[in-house]
Amino acid sequence: MKENDIARAIKALALEMGFVAVGITLPGPPAHLDVYTDWLEQGCHGEMAYLAEPRRVYLRSQPGELLPGCQSIIVLAARYAAPPSIPHPHPLSQEARGEYSGDLPQADEKDKDFFGRVAAYAWGNDYHFVLRQRMEAFMQRVQEKTGRQISYRCFTDSAPILERELAQRAGLGWIGKNTCLIHPRLGSYLFLAEIFTDLALPPDPPFLSDRCGTCRRCLEACPTRCILPNRTIDARRCISYLTIEHQSAIPAELRPSLQDWVFGCDICQQVCPWNRRVSESASFPEFQPRPEQVWLSLTQILTLTRAEFNQKFRHTPLLRPKWRGLSRNASVVLGNLIRSRSPFHVGIFRFLQNALQDHPDSLVRQHLAWSLAQLNLDIARQALKEQLQKESDPLLKAEVAALLE
């Protein structure tokens, strides 16, 4: 088969096997590496120190070195379900509420449960495993069609690659103001995957037009204003980073901005006009939403042991922040929901009081203390004072002391 014929066959096969877009580019240096290195120099990568490792930065500048003899990169896109499609179990009130400072009211115990929102990409199985399996099956078919053994490597958010730049270079779309790769027909609810190969294939023309125009909806909608003018994100303020990659305490001033996001955030995609008419269906059955992963019971998360957490969320992206991180997030969201609701209930106060005393992780207890303070009740302050007297962890003691001031 000639190179052009092979390229056409590869694209037809990719679509036949469920990928929604495919393009081909060459393994040359990225044109916008300086944007990435400037981003690192400004410290916008937060605690993700691995991104600044010299070897990883070098590989991003020379992607072809990830595969000896690499001649082409096949870039694939798969769609995940677009929100919203499953309603909140306990919708937040839309009316403005002031702080509640009255006595603790009586209420039914059934109302004590609270739920946190999960970013849409994590509603199904872990995309790393799913896409790797799909790409391996795809390349087996490609080798059958070409009748030759092909050298290749498959990646999806698993190697030092500027993925969105490769996708733009392969003609799949442009990098929007919200920093996502936006396909003009498919929007941005997309997983990107790459196959480095020794096949010599004709590259597709890059997607050069910027179709964001004067729109600023994503920048204005972001609760933490983390989206920067040069189409990068200050991860240190990004809800997705704070709830997934960040490992230490979430800064107190940013906790209210998490709203009800317990894992990730979709706000900058939800407001994007290019996502208005995209299909809500996922490319592969493994990405279909599971209701129990769309909204997470915060009290359930905070009562899971490490072993129970690992069992419950295995093979899903929700493992990424680990037991400690997701429990910390649940504590913060619980506080945000408490602050937004009235009246408050005995059940949630008792739960927080017990969790603050009994949770085995001091970082989680630190955020539980903050959550308890959001009740703004005398009995909550008393519970914090009692915790301060018996607490030995210095960071938690400092948190509680600040809350009591």
C-alpha cells in the first residue's frame, strides 16, 4: 500500500472502531514550547514538580525520541459523556442566603446526606486503561491491513507530550481560551490519545483558525479566575488541580470556590458555546456514566477506609487523588453545602463532630474543622474548642485556632 492509501485506511479504521476524530502529524519540535517553559518558570504547575524535570521538558521539546525511528504521530480523539445528564440528588437552592446563626434545628435524619459533583470525564472507567486497550486493538488491525510489523508506542495523558499542541497540529481543532482542545463539530469533551509509529505517513494540515473570537465566557465563569490570557491555567488556583493533583491543604481562601465540585471541574467547558450542540453520548461503553460516580455521597466518602476506597473506585479516575485527597475534598464541599443551605440539621452536625474526633488522617480533620465552622453555631464553636485542647497535629491546631478567632 502507498503512504496515502495507508493514511486513508488508518483514518477510516479509527472511525470504524469508535474514535470520533483522527489526524496525523510529524514528530518535530512543538512550535509553542516557550509557552510551556514560561508557565513552568512562573510556578503555575503548583505541586506537580514532575512536569519541570529536565528530562521530561526535553522530551516535550523532542517528542520523536519517545520512539526510536518515529516518523509519524497518529492523534485520536474519543468522546466522553457531556454534562449535564443526571440531576443532583439534593439540588442547591438558587435563592440567596445569608449566614445562619440561630439554634440548631431538628430535622429528619434522611436529610443529613450531602453530595459532591464529579467532572464528566470521570463518570466511567479510567480512560488510561480503556484507550490503551482500544489503541492496541486498533494497531493490530492496522498491521493486518498493511501486512507488516509496525513499531509503535501508545500514549494517553501518560507521557511527557504536549498533547493538545499535537492535536492542533494534526488538524483536530484549536486550543481554546479555556485551554481545552476544541473540535469545531465535537466540542471539547474529548480524550486525546497518540500513537507514535515508524510508518511514514503524510501529515494533515494543522488547524490554524482561532474560533473563540471575542468570547470570554470561560474566563468570566471560572470561580477562581485561574485561566490566564495566554491560554494557560494557573494550576494553583484551578479547581481540577486542587481536587485531583494537589496533595496538601487547600488554601482557605479558595475553599468556597470549590462550590460542590468534589473531583475536577467542568465549568469552563459547560459555558463554552462550542459545547452547546455536542452529542451527550460517549464513544465507548466503558465511558458511559455510572450514576454513583456522577454525584458522590460526601458522608460515605468520609467513612471509607483506605481499603474500601481502593475497592470502590478501582478502575476509575477517582483513584487519582487517593483516599486522603478525596476525603479532604469531601470535607470542603460539605462545608460549602452547609453554608448554602438553611435550615441546618442535627444529623450533619453530629456527623462532623464525630468525624473531626475520629478520622485517622490529620489533613482531612483539618478540613473537617473548617467545614464544621461553616455551621456558624455556638455548639460548633464549642466542638472546635474541645478539639483544639486535645489535638497534637500542629497544622490542625493552627487551623482550628484561626477558625476560632
